Amino acid sequence: MDPNHTISASATSGSDFGGSVFDHVVQAPEDPILGVTVAYNKDPSPVKLNLGVGAYRTEEGKPLVLNVVRRAEQLLVNDRSRVKEYLPIVGLAEFNKLSAKLMFGADSPAIQVKRVTTVQCLSGTGSLRVGAEFLARHHHQRTIYIPQPTWGNHGKIFTLAGLSVKTYRYYDPATRGLNFQGLLEDLSLAPSGAIVLLHACAHNPTGVDPTLQQWEQIRQLIRLKGLLPFFDSAYQGFASGSLDADAQSVRMFVADGGECLAAQSYAKNMGLYGERVGALSIVCKTADVASRVESQVKLVIRPMFSNPPIHGASIVAIILKNRDMYNEWTVELKAMADRIISMRQQLFDALRARGTPGDWNHILKQIGMFTFTGLNTAQVAFMTKEYHVYMTSDGRISMAGLSSKTVPHLADAIHAAVTRAI
Ligand code: PGU
């Protein structure tokens, strides 16, 4: 065989191979949230401030690895019996059990009677996607209602999973609070069986949560109409500093004996962002249904990512099962939540001190990682251009990215945007 023959078919040898089969592919826009960090990274300004992505920073502006996480990792490294075998399709059994307890309560009757199935997934996003794919295959009503507004990825996740996405009214820009009447009206018009996406706490991006009384009314309506609640719990412990208080909405819906789904993320509350640790729970009517549901969820996961990663889930399991470490975690978590709350006060005071026009009480009232400032797209663009303050174009700022040192700069930028810009 002439070796030159085979060589002549190589890409370097002929002009026939000049064009790319991907020539028609157009440049996609950056992600509305993660793209903010891309733009921030390109900015050489020494005063630049990234308040885009919801990721906790210390007072020094540095990412934080919790002390208790470092301790758990140390234990993992020192334990020679730990191996790197594949996990089962549903992930680490111990992690799943402990995650269900964290979400539904240590003495949850639903867990005791085994009507909950919990599977380890790739953080909150992966849990939402697996839940959505399961629903698209097995739920009789393939419409999901998501709040208006909501985390930007929700619509994409559910659409790509094969669900049809509709919105319900949630936020009232006039009051900067909950549009409770609109919410009730829209959900009461939803077809029976429709899925309803609910933020368990610390609604992203608005920072506006229903009160417990309002949750109770939402629950009654959802049960009356036979809707299926799907909770996104990405901030348990971050809203109030208490893991139990932040799970109350979900627990109400489990206590009534009905069915629901819950996607949990350990990105924020344990600072395990890049480890991609999360869980999907499906609460069913009976143990028998839960077991059949789990068998089908496995068929969703296997061709998607086969089985989840072991390291992050092992960290979480160590912390959740050891009383000492669990307590240490709650203290560190509370400290993060408290620092965010103190940033709210500092920003509010700084705007007051500057006499910035407008009512800024919502900075204090809103809950969780974000303040939905009410600044418009043009004002945000102005702040980025003139002050190097990076945030999402809907006016959301991550309070967790702020520190005592950077509050004055942000307040100057907001003041200028409100008084001088558009
Ligand atoms: N659900 C909500 C409500 C969220 O805010 C986020 C993260 C997730 C789920 C997904 O988090 P996982 O990391 O997959 O567990 N939102 C942040 C982080 C950046 C992003 O958009 O992924 C944010 O800044 O909105």
C-alpha cells in the first residue's frame, strides 16, 4: 500500500479541506449571569466590583471555603479506605438520606414511611433538570408555571427538558413586593395537574418571599387545583440563617400528605459551588409509588451523566452526620447570612447619607443573597461604564459580593446613576 495515498487525505494536503463544517455556526451571546463575570475579568480597573454572580465573598472580597468543609476534606484525604469507585446511578446513599432529612426535617413522617425518593444530582441545576426530564416523561400535564421574574436559567432548563413554560405574576415593581393577588389569580387559572415552580426561600432575583400565611394560602390553592409543586431550594440557611426556618415552605407541602418535588443545592449554603453537589427529592403518596418513581429517575440519569461525582457528596455526608461538624456548619452559615444582612444595612445607610433620591427600604426588607434594586438597564450600563460596577442588567446586585470597603463605591455609583443618568 502506498503511504502517500493515505497522507493525501489529510487536512494539510489539499485545498478541498479549507472550509469548516461549522462555518454556519454563529457566535452565541454570553450568559446573562455568568457573562457578567466574563466582562468583569476583562476590565483592568483597580476599583472594579463584581456583584453579578451569586457567590459569597468575605469582607476581604475573597471566595470562602468553610472551615468545616476543610475539616471534612482532611478526613477524606486521611481515610485510606476511601476509594474512587463509581457511585450508584442515584449517588451516595448516605448523602441522599441526610439531604432528605435536611430538607424535610429530621423527624419527617414522609421520610419514615419511605414515600420520599432522593437522588444525588449535579447541584441545583442538575437536580432541576433531572426532575424536569422525569416530569416530561411521566407527568400527565407537561406545563410548568414559573414566577415572573425568576432565575434566568429556569425557563431554559424546563423548555429543554420538554416541558411547556408559562409564567405566573410574582413581583410588583410598584410596591417592590409580592404581587400576591396576581399570583393567586394566575395559579387559579392554571390547568389541573400543571407544575408550579416555587422558590423555597430567598427568591432570586427579587429577594421577596411570601409570608407563612401567604404560603399557607398558596398551598391550599395548589392542593385544591391539583397542581404539582416543584421547589427550588438553592438558599436553605441563607435567607434567615436558620436551616429549619428556610425549609418551612417545603415542609408545609409535605405535612399535608400531598406530593411535590424539591431540588436542593449545596453551592451556597456549604460554599461547594464548583463541586456540583445537590439532590432531587420526589415526595410521593406512598412508598410503593416512590420506589417505582426512583426506578424511572434512574433511567433519566444513566444516559445523562451515568452517575454523580463522589467527592462533594462525601464532604456533605461527613458534615451532616457528625453532630459537632453540623453545629460548626450552622455557625459558619449564620455568619455568612449575617454578613449579607449587615451589607444591606450599610448600603441603605450609605444611600441615605448621600441623600440619594428614592425609597431604598427594600434593600433592608428583601431576603437572601440579592437586592433587586429597581435600577433600570440604562442605569446599570452607566454604573458599569463609569464606575466599573458589574451586575445583571435587571438591576440585581449580589449583596454577598459586597464588603464594608466597597459599599461607598457602590453607593456613589447608584447615586450618580439615579441623579445624573437617564
Ligand atoms: N436555583 C436558583 C434559584 C439559583 O439562584 C441558582 C444559582 C441555582 C438554582 C443553581 O445553582 P447550582 O450552582 O446549580 O446549585 N444562581 C446563582 C449562581 C449563578 C448561576 O446563575 O448559576 C445566580 O447568581 O443567580
